[in-house]
Amino acid sequence: MTSEIIADPELDPTATYAVDPGRARRYATRVVASPTAQTFTRTSPLTGGPIAALPLSTTEDVRRAVAAARAAQTRWAATSFDERRRIMLRFHDLVLAQQVELLDLIQIESGKVRKQAFEEVLDTALAARYYGRTAEAHLKPQRVAGAFPVLTQTQVLHHPKGVVGIVSPWNYPLSLAITDALPALMAGNAVVLRPDQQGSVTALAGIELLREAGLPEGVFQVVLGRGSEAGQAVVDLTDYVCYTGSTPTGRRVAQSAAARLVSFSMELGGKNSVYIADDADLDRAVEGAVRACFSSAGQLCISTERVVVHEAIADEFIPRFVAAVDAMTIGTALEYGYDMGSLVSQDQLDTVTAHVQDATAKGAKILTGGRHRPDLGPYVYEPTVLEGVTSAMTCRDEETFGPLVSVYRVPDDAAAVALVNDTDYGLNSSVWTRDVRRGRQVAARIQTGTVNINEAYAAAWASMGAPMGGMKDSGMGRRHGAEGILKYTEAQTVAAQYLVPIAPALGMSDRAHSKVMTLGLRAMKMMGMK
């Protein structure tokens, strides 16, 4: 997607901006950019009209942001966990209290419906509460077994990395811009964020609430601009990189970070599947599959693009699923009541359209949907279900990232697992069965970072104490849980030795020392020591 360089909106009488220009100016003060910086705007997928004018940061601006963050980080790392916790829990309350404003911005920038915008509010509040209340326990000095009982006393400490660089995408403009930053901040780091330009207003609104909650000035820096300039500079200048986006870009981010021996984590693409077993509760499975496939118009990294159905119930499930999809309400209003909204841009619309046209030209059948709906919004595309998709069709293996799903019939669990795993990706999956034990057995054979049983995606995602991330081409590292905060730290082992060294002592010869050590190791094994 390209940015449109524009003049000051107050001098542009031909446009009506979705965000009040005065409010946009307030947000713009949070962006590290030259006073003479060019400005950019994005159009809202809801109406096609402009959202807000914000400044573009240059590579030099990113350099200044990192320097300011580094200066603030030392003071921030010296604050107590109690103080950081108070800020996080206050932020939790502000997000919930200001949710109407946040929901409007999320919808305006992403095009999703309000109930799915609320998922971002929920996720942000959950992350703030979880890390506010668990960070100290995750990071406190830990006593571990030393080389010898009593004589060696060993601790593991966790120090902040320094300045964490976050490059976040457009599809979850609040959640993915903010929630990766929260554990980084709780670990004592400063953050430099480059949100996608399409989601920048929502990200700035979230950061404003963090400042209102008490986060010190300078600890959270924001730069805006194209990925090739501002995003790359964040990758090149920070002490740790957290990236969410496409797999091809993720490979380039990994190469850049590796060249500097800087650690990184990333959540990338997915080709996710739902498996409907022959004993599934079909009422629940139909409703869950609809959510799995079409939440945020399919523009969700963990949403489903393959519905795998046991052939014993396929003739019953598929018509019911198609009828439920056909009955979905589509709308772009800033209010509750719709099931699906808009794609975010012409680029996303073009991809979905091309995938549907390619599949149908090669023999796939449209069971429902398959049409662009400009009457509802410039980028609205109907939720679409295909059958008869083969490996000759682009949408079989490539990520569509839109409201397009294919159904497949399988004879048993083994065939379902084989089809679910037949992809280069490994992000999320879902299994529907009345027998949860069976579901867990199937889940353990699926090569995805998260598996939901009798739920679309939210059960695993919202389990904040458990790691979330991808296998194979879907990423490296994890967010959430202990891994989601420890990744932002440097582990340090401090071992103190008492009474005797781990070396010959008291005139003992090397040979005698080796014999004593051998006897000691055998004794510790017999005693069951680790």
C-alpha cells in the first residue's frame, strides 16, 4: 500500500477527515519527526475518505528516537516493580474506560466490525493486567542448583535488553502495537515503535493512555513511515526486534538482526485450519467455524482458511456452515450488530479477488459469496466458501488474508492431521470434537504453535500465561507467558563458590582430585540429585 503525501488538513477545504485535525495534531506531537516533515494520510476502508494527517519520520528521526529512549531507559530500569505495576493496572482501567473512542479508531483504520474491534480492547487490558501482576515473579532472581550442594550457590538474574524495537502491522492496530510493548516495559526496557501507517492513529491513542497512566516521558518513542525506511531503521538501531507481519519481510528482518547479532522474535503468516471431527457438536462447530474464518474479514493472522471436515458428517455440516455464512450481516457502521466488515485496502481486495478467480477458473465451486460489494464499502468482499480446491490453485497453499475459505473432506483423524500439516506455515489450528481427550491427541500431532479445542482461536490467544507464536514459516519466538517477557531480557548467571574451589585443593594431586570428583558424581547420581 502506498502513502499519499498531503497538505495540512486545515488548509484542505475539499476533505472531511475522520479524526478531528486538532486531535490529530495532538497525536502528532508524540511522533519523532522533523518540524518540516512531510505528512501522510490513509483513507478509511469504511468510506474511502481520509483519516488524519501525521508526520513521516526519516532514518535520522529514528536515530534520535533510539537515543532518547536509551537515555530514558536507565531511569526507567531503576523504578520499582510496584511503580511499574501501578502504571500497568491504571492503563488497564483507562483502556476499558476509553473503549468507545478506541473502538471508533480501530474500526476507522482497519475496517473491522465493532465486536471484533472489542477483541483488541480486551486483549490489551488482559496483557496489561497479566504482566502488571506477574512480571516481578517472572523476573525475580532465581536460585538454581549449583555445581556442588551447599558449596556452590547459583542465581540467575534478568537484565533488560535496553531499547526494544517493535514493528507492528495494520490488522490489529491497538493490540499488536501495544501489547508487545507492555512486557518489554515491565522488564525495564524502553521501546521504539514503528506502527504501520494504516494503524498509526489507533497506536498513538493507546500510547497517549499509557502516558496518562503514568509512563515517564521518553520511555516509549514512536516513529512513523514506510517499512523500507523507518521500519528498517528501527530494526537496524535497537537492541531487540519484535516484528509482526508477512513471512517474506520477516526473513529480511531476521537477516538484518542476525547481521548485528541482535535477538528477535516474530509472528508471521499462516494457513490455518479447522478440523470438524465426526463426533463434533455441529451447532457449536458451525458457529465456531464462521468466527474462525471471517473474524476481522479474515485479516487475522490466526484466522482459518481451510475447513477440514470428517466425511461422516460432511453432508450435514457443510450445508449448515454455508447457510450460516450466507446469513452473515455485513456492515461498516461504528456500532455493534454486524458480523463482518471491510478489507483494509485495494491491495487486499485485489488479492482476494485474484484468489477466487484463479480457483474458479481451475474448477473450484463457489458455495456462497464470491463478490465484491462496493455498495457496502469500497473494499468490502463477501464471505466466500469454496469447495474442490486443489494444489493447482493459488489459494490452496498461499495465505489469502481475507474472507475466503476452502472446505475439504477427510476419512479420519490421521488424514485430517496430514492435511492440516500440509503447509509451510504453522501458526494456529482448531479441533472440534465432543471428546476432549481425542481432541488433545489430535492437537499434539498438529504442527502449529497454538491449537484450540472447541473454540476458534480466542481460547489459546487469551490464555495470557501460555506462549503464543508460530512453527515453521509462521515465525520464531513467542509472545505471552514467561517467554513473552523473558525474551526482552539478558539472562545472567552469578555463582558463588564456598570453602573449596572446583579444582585440586589442600595439596591434593590432579589424579587424586579426579578420583574424588568421580566418587562425588557417582554419589550424587545414586542420591537422585539433578
